Amino acid sequence: MTAIATVQETPATAAPAGTSVVLEATDIVKELGHGAGKVRALKGVSLALNTGELTLLMGPSGSGKTTLLSILGCILSPTSGTLTVAGKPTTGLTPEALASLRRRHVGFIFQSYNLFPTLTAEENVRLALDVRGDRGSDAIVHAQRALHHVGLRHKLKSYPANLSGGEQQRVAVARSLVGAPSVILADEPTAALDSENGLAVMALLSQIAKDKSRAVLAVTHDPRTVPFADRILRIEDGLIVGEERRTEGVETVHELARNRKRKANA
Amino acid sequence: MTLTLAFRNLFHDRVRLAVTLVGILFSIVLVAVQLGLYLGARGMIISMIDRADGDLWIMAYGTKNFEEAQPIRARERYVALATPGVVSAVPLVTAFTDWRKPTGGSTLVVVIGADHEDGGLAPWNIVEGSVTGLGVRDAVIVDKTYLAELGIKGVGDTAQVGSSRVRVVGLTEGIRSFTVTPFIFTTLNRARSLIDMPADNITYVLTKVAPGADIEKVRADIRAKLPDSEVLTKAEFRTRSLNHWLFATGAGVALIGGAVLGLIVGTVIVAQTLYSSTKDHLSEFATLRALGSSSGYIHKVILMQAGLSAVLGYVLGMAIALTIVYLSEHTALPIVMSPGLAALLLGLTFAMCAISALSAIGKVMRIDPAMVFNR
Ligand SMILES: Nc1ncnc2c1ncn2[C@@H]1O[C@H](COP(=O)(O)OP(=O)(O)O)[C@@H](O)[C@H]1O
Ligand SMILES: [Mg+2]
């Protein structure tokens, strides 16, 4: 009886069978700025991320998506509310302890890729291992494997300036992936990409999310990304206003591809 | 990867790297020259005192340095010799006087007179002729460095000192004086006549103390018998000469001050370029922070950038400094580079770069890690 009641009270934490909660946020409030410019960007957000799922966080510009992502990734600390990442409560942790949590459990993907222009693709990926103290030939093997995984086997030694936007974002995906984090957080990963590259990156993210040990959250306001989602959270003005799970009614990735082909043939 | 990042950051902007290296070069070369001149000056100031074979120096009261000493009575030598524990006491004459060039005009010189058979102070580093040559009439030995200054070409040339004629019978190499006044080596008696010193006067008595004898006791005994003179150990006379030339005249202070100034300017330039480099790469440092790097990791990148600049700057700076040292070798003011000075410069370069890194580190510590996101 008790267990069912709990689930009903906080539906966001109900993980589907075979998955588990790796990140849980409760009543997150975040105020930004000072004095007259103070903004309450988040007004009490609760959510949980499940392994094996690609969750999309959608909402209009300025609704607090990036702020929420920064808090979930332990880059910003909430004004109030609690956050647990990989079973570890983050309240009261020092900046160094939060950094340690990030390097072990969180992978980031950014809108503008944030690759190091002076490092090759392989070195960029390897950097994520290096900050954790993983060095040597193993690190090189892992970095190369991650780049193979995102289809950049032939671009290991290329510098970001010689890669297309789509390729750069795939390097960033490999970098977020290489340390096997429990959570991957992506902020507008397709916003800077054309439709074809954007879809490729989304396909990659949804494939990565199939891993039963990992949750993926992507912030977006791009409707093209919807078909890849297992679950969509809607945010408006600092509050979660809705949650949907993909049902039979929604076009799946494969249906979308079929439709695109049909359109192209017509 | 910290080293790779530091290296790439450094070489990413060649112009800034060039400015950084110029800053370090400027600093190292300036410090090397100033301290090298200091070492050179020090060597010149103490060379006579070091070369002269005397444990205790008897001299006129209030003598400030080797070159400028009032005469004392020649009999003080015998007083010293009669003191228990004294093995030998050798007279030495030095004084400033005028050298009249055969080509016309005159220049100030320091005449040094001693009889080499006594084992007092004889010219060294002789490249032409020999000390025994001083036995001939009018013979003097001079240093090659000062040939032009003395208006002569080499051995065999003559000039006039006071009312006497002198003939150069030998040349030394590298015996230079801090005052840029040429040294003229000759015998004791000839020196006296060149500077018009009475026969019963000398300038110093170089006293050797028997091995095992108590030097302080010997000194006290001599002092008791010669209350008008001063008796200094070799080390004391060295210190006194150095204090006079380097500190009382302000020359040493100027040299060391110049070195400190070089360090400050170098530090400011390196700090400036490192800071602006860090500012340019700030978004990368923010990304590193987002990727979970510790602040120590980021400091390491910046310090390595500073350290690499230091190594590059040191190597290039030393190359230039050694060239200057080489070129100055045969001038009147040689710049000296010693292993100790080279090590000191290396330490100073690293210290300078590490201090320079502080402002850049301060800058990254204030990064808002949320800048990784587009807002
Ligand atoms: N540093 C800041 N200082 C003050 N207000 C901020 C700051 N950053 C963001 N905001 C405000 O917080 C709100 C949420 O911003 P953000 O999370 O970036 O929204 P989104 O990513 O959904 O576009 C916006 O109203 C924005 O103007
Ligand atoms: Mg945003």
C-alpha cells in the first residue's frame, strides 16, 4: 500500500521496469543576478532521470532550461532544493567535491561544442579521461573507441577547425561518453546544426540512452528532436508544466525516416 | 595532457609567445650583464689581494683599497720579520701616477713594485716575455688590454713615467683594474723612483705566518709594535676593498639595482602576456572546469605554460648573455658568467614566471563555470 502511494505522490520518480533513477532533483529554486536584476529562473522544479532513457527538456527561450541543466550537472548550486547524483546528495559539497562528482558521473554536450581548438579530436576526447587521472595507452584506446562509436574513425587526428559542425558535435558526444558517466546532459545540442547533422546527433543520443546504466537529458526547443525522445518534460517560466512519454500515437524515429524518404521520392 | 595543453596554448599565439620571450630575454640578459659585471668587478677588485702572497697586510692607517694607500716606513718590514710566528715579510709599493704616451698625452696608471725573488706579488698570466725580464733597466710589464690606452703596441715600446723612461718587456693577459686604470708591474726600487717615493718608504708589507701559528696572536704582536699602522688579514682587506669600490662608490648598488629592475620588468611583461593568454583561453578553462577538472589541474596547465616560457626564455637568454660575455672578454670591463650565476639565473627565471602565473591563476579562479553554456 505504502509503496503505491509514494509513486502516486511523486510520479516523476517512478522509473519504468528495468531502469533506475540516477539523478533526482527536488524543489529546485534558483535565483540569478543581484539586486534589481535578480531573476527567479527556477521556481521549484522536481524531476528524476532514469537510466536507459532519452529525456527531452523543452520550453520557450528564457524558461530556465539552461539554468536547470547547469544545476543538474553540478555546475551551479541551487538556491534551495536538493539534488542527488548517482546516489550522492550534493547539498553542501565544496566546488572541488562537485568537480569530482562531475568528472566521475556527468558528461556534458554544449550547443557550441566547446572543443579545444588546439587539440585534435582524439586529444579532445582523451582530455575528459585525463582530468580524472586516466592516462597512458588505455586512455588512447578508450578515446579512439569512443570516436569510432560516433563514426569518426577517420578523423582522430583532425583539429576542430578542420571538422564540420556535425563532426565537432560528434567529437563532443564522444568526449561526454568516454568516461562512462551515469548522466549525459546536453544543452541545445542541435541548435547550431543543420537538419541532417542535427538528426544524426539526436540519433546518436537516443542510441547512447539505450544503455541501461545511463540517463540522457537533452535541452531543446527544436521540434525535430521530438521523435527521438522516450520522455518529454515541458518547462515554462521556471516550472515543469508537463510530462509526456512516447506513445504509439507519436511518430517514432523509424517512421520519421520513412516519411522523409517518402517525401523525397515524391 | 596538461603539458600538451600548455604547449599548444603557448604556441597557439606566436606573437604573444614572442612578446613573452622578449620579456624573459630582456630580463635574463639584463640580470646576467649586471650580475656578470658585478662578478667581473669583484674579481678585478680582489685579484691583487688574492694573488699577493700575504696572510697579514701591514698598511697605513685608514687605507680603503689596494690602489689608494699612503706610504709607511720600510723598517716596518723588519718589525714584522722580528715577530714570532712570521715566516716572511715582503715589501710592496703601489701608487697612482701619470704615464706619458710616446704618441703624446698622458694617462693615469697604477704602478706596482715588488721583487719577485721575494715571493710577494709578481705579474701572472704572462703571454709575452717573463718576470725575470724586469731585471733589465727601465723594464715594466703591462696588460694587453691596456696597450691602446698606454699608447704603445707591445714589447719593446717605451714611454715615460714621472721623470723616468720605461720599456715594456712583457705582456700579461686579463689583469684588469676595476678603476680602468692600467697596472704597471715593475721592481720595488724602480717603482719607487717612478712615483718619486723616498727609499725608506713602502706601501705594504706582505707577511706570511708560519703554518700552525695563531694568526690573531701574530697580528696582535705586530700591532703592539706598530701602533700607527693597520694590520689586516687577507680576507679583511678584500672585504674592505670591495666595500669601498662596490658600496661606498655606489657602483655595486647600481649593478644590483639594475638586476632587480630587470627582474621586475621581466615579471611584469611575462605576467601581462600570461594573463592575456589565459583570458583568451578562458572559455577552454571553463570547459575544463565543467568536465570536472580540479582547480589543481588548471593551475598546472598555467604553471606549465609559465615553466615552458621560462625554459625557452632561459635557453635563448643565456645564448645571448654568453655571447655578450664572450665579446666582453677582452674589454676593460669583462662580464663574468659562473656556474653559480647561471644556476641563479635559472632559479630567478622560474621564480619570475611562477610569480607571473599568479595573476593568471587568480583570473581562472574567478571564472563562472556557467559560461560554458550559451545564454
Ligand atoms: N547570470 C544571470 N543573471 C540574471 N539573470 C539570468 C542570468 N542567466 C540567466 N538569467 C535569466 O534566467 C532565466 C532563465 O535563463 P536560461 O536558463 O538561460 O533559459 P533558457 O535556457 O531556457 O533559454 C532567463 O530569464 C534569463 O534572462
Ligand atoms: Mg539556454
